[in-house]
Amino acid sequence: MRDGNNNPPSERAPTPSPDPLFDPLHEVPPAKSLGYEPRDFLGRRALVYFGLSHVIGLAVVLFLTYLLYIFFAARMPVLEKSPLAGDVRSESVAPVLQPEPGIDMAKFKVSEQGRADHHGWVDKEKGIAHIPIERAIEITAQKGLPARDEATGEESGQ
């Protein structure tokens, strides 16, 4: 089949594309005169559609989120007081502070050192006493530490 100029189908001139920016045979003005590369630019219409689709999508998501909030808020039981809140005092209580923490620590160390250096009762009714550390080391060196019998798992003194 020949066209109106009697040219065979292979020699026909290509029909122009409706959008000259996407037509490879279309003469494109140089990029310097336009200020951008026209072959890569999709046009303002594509940018507007892209932006509008995002704005509309965001509005739909926000509206659906609001509907979910309304739905769940209506079904939430109203509690007079949380069972986890406990007693709430109307008056605030000031914290108890140590006026002299250095002196308190020194007194504590003296009392603990005195207990470690002297004999005394822990529980007199049960017969439990404490002894000085040096004496405990001497007794352990004389008697040795208790060992477990591997077969029965019971302690045996030496």
C-alpha cells in the first residue's frame, strides 16, 4: 500500500507525535536557551497532578484517622479513678534530706567497723553470734572449708 506521494510504506514520513517533547524526531531547542533539559522534563501538569494526589491522599488518611478516633473514643469506658493511681494527696510532702551526709557516713563506718572487730549476738534466742574477721580467718585456716561429697551431694566437715 502506498501513501498519497506514491512512497512505499517503509519510506513514509513518521507522523508527528502530539507531544513534541517526547517525539525523538522533533527538533528541540538547545537546553541553554530554555534553562533546563526539555527531554527529561515531564511538564507542569505532571507536577501538579503529583502534588494534588499527595495532598488528597493525606487528607483522606487524616479523615479516616479522625473517624477511627471517634469510633474508639465512644466505646472507651469512663473511669472515675484509675485503679493504678493509688491515693493522691492534695498536699505535697517534702523529701527527707540528710543535713550532714558526710558526718552520717562517718558514724555508719565507725559502727560497722566496731561490729567487724568485736564479738556480739546476731540472734541470742537462736544462738547466732558474730565474731571478728581475724578470728573467723583463723578458724577457717584450722578447720578448712566444708567439702561436698560428689556421690551424695551432702556437705562433710573436715
